[in-house]
Amino acid sequence: MRLFSGIVPQLSEEIAKALLDNRDIEAEDKSEVVRDVQSVFDNYLTLERQATEKAKDMLQARSLPQTEFQRVRKLAAEQKGIKVGEDMMDHLLDQLIEILMHSNNVDEVYAEDHGLRRTMRPALKKFLDLDAEIENEVRGKLKHVQEGSRTWEVEYQRIMGDIQRRRGLNR
């Protein structure tokens, strides 16, 4: 699961719309709620980038193999106070609920936490699952190349970048 910066505005809009349409929250100005939701995602992306950079630096400084990257990145993310990987969705939902409860732009929250989660989860899942969809598309284009080879690595990155740019998902 991955959150792309290019989808944050659309994702924020969908979540705010779902919450208001479902009458889980009440707000005078939907655009302000969208901005609150977007601030959660923007903050997450900033902290995730910092954690990723820190993990890269730690790998290099300690001469660790690239296979340790995900483990080190997870530790760096925890130090930043965020979750990555499978725990990311629950972390983001917690942060979204927190902002809704404390926002001056939300007049009233009618739903309980589990109700808010139930409303927000489908939109969040749809956008976070884009990563798997793109992965499958890239692998489909690389069927003729042996996975793990240097050529595969280079082509994988190139095709992944092309697809992300084409879909406006730049990180």
C-alpha cells in the first residue's frame, strides 16, 4: 500500500463528501473539511519521505544490504510517529478521526469512531490499492525479462515512473 501525492486532493474530496453525505459530520464549508483531510495526508507524505531518506542513510552508513531497507524504513517511520506498510491504513484513519474531532471547520461529529472508519475506509482503500494495480501493470510489461536481473531492475523503475507520471501519481 502506498499513498501517492498526486491523488491526495481527489482522495480528500471523496472522504469529505462521504462523511458529509453519510451525515457522519456536519460542516458549513465542505472545502475547509477537504483541506483538513488533505493536511493529514500531506503531513503523512512529508514524514514518510523523511523516514525513507533516513532509512537510506542508515543503510549506507552501516553498510547494510538493500534487503534490510523495509525493516529499517519501518523503524525510521516509527521514530517519526507514523506507520508504513500494512499498518498505514489504520494509522491514517486514526489521524483523520483525530483531525475531525479537533477541527474548527467541523461543526459536529455524529458518528462514533468505528462509524467514521466504516465511512472513510472504502475511499482510502481504493486509492491505496492503486499501488498494487500499477505493480501488476509493470510486471505485465516485463514478462519477457528475467526478474532479479539488472535489466529487470532498470526497466522496472523506468516503466513504474512512466506509469506514475501518466496517471499523475508522482510522489
